Amino acid sequence: ERNGTVTMNDASHVQWLTSSHDGTSGMTVFTMTIPNGKVEDFCFHKIWYPPGDSVERLEWQKDITLTLYKNEQTHDITVAEYVIGMDNGRLFVRATSKITGKTAPELVAGDPVDHDYIFTIKDLPVGDDYYLKETEMDEYLIQYGKVDNGEIVIVPGADKATEEHNYIVNRNTAGYELPYTGGAGRKIFYILGILIAGLAGIGLVIKKKNEVKGSA
């Protein structure tokens, strides 16, 4: 305030600080709007299935890309992009903000339960409508579902994960893929390979001995 005049120097204040002038009283009234700061978390699940109709949950298979959107009345805003993968048996998350000057909301990986991989996007403003979409991958069908009577049920026609149906399900459409982490599913192939190689070696030794006896 100077000489009876109040000046707002920062134009960014215009969204939360406004003024009005009463011509009768000659008074200027300032109104400040302060957000309540309430936030909530968005929890979602990731499931991998083998080909066919089996509901046997698989280990984490490959890196995925998820995009977080904010649903507006006239259009949807792309908020952030997340790459989630497995490195040495541990999940990792790489986040990229899609809004200039903003930090991507934090995505936290929880402890999986029976290959049900649980994630949480932290501190989203209460009242805003957010949803997730997974980028398409070769050899995998992307579906979205929910839990109904203790079972994961695919929601027909769903093309995104929301608070109501927050399961992202990938089903292998090209054949069983070896576990991403090099677990028991991959070890069996190593063991079989060693056994086959060993049997082949034994066969060659026996054949050689027979050839030596035959020439004696």
C-alpha cells in the first residue's frame, strides 16, 4: 500500500487474491481464497496371466508404461508417465511429469502378495478425477478389472484403470514367457539343458568304448 493505493505485483496471485471496490463507501475489499490442501491416494494393482483362460498369476514379465490422466469437463489432461520394471528382483519406477513446471505425483510400489503387484500414486487433490492407461505391448492383451466376491473380474469395455476398477491385467497371447526375474520357471530350463548335455556326453563315451571293443 502506498498513498492509499494497493498494488498486486505478482500476476500469479490473481487466482487466489481478488479485489472489489465499493463506490458508496469508497472501500476496497480484498478476498483471499486458500485451498484446503486435502489429498488422497490412488491405489491400483497389476496382474500377469499366461495364455488361455488360466488365472494362475505369473511373476513380473517385462517393463510397462502407464500414463496418468486428469479428467476435466472439456478435455483430459496428461499429468505424468511412469515406467515400471524389475531390476535384480526389485521393482523400480521412473516418473516423468507431463505438465510444465510440475513434479510428477509420486508412485510407490508396495510388497506383492501372491504375484499381485500393488502400487499407490500419492497425494492427489481430493475431488479431482484421475485414471490410468497402460501403453500397448506386443504379445500381451491389456484388460482392466475389479474384485468381485474375492475374484478378479474383467470389466467389459473398460479401457482404463479407475478407483472403481483398479486392476490392470496383462494376458500373454503368444505363449508362456520366461519369468522376468530369472526365478524357478527359468531354472528348470537350465537344469534340463544340463541333463540333456550330460546324457549326450555319456552316450558318446559308450559309443566310443563299443567302437574300440569292436576293432579289438
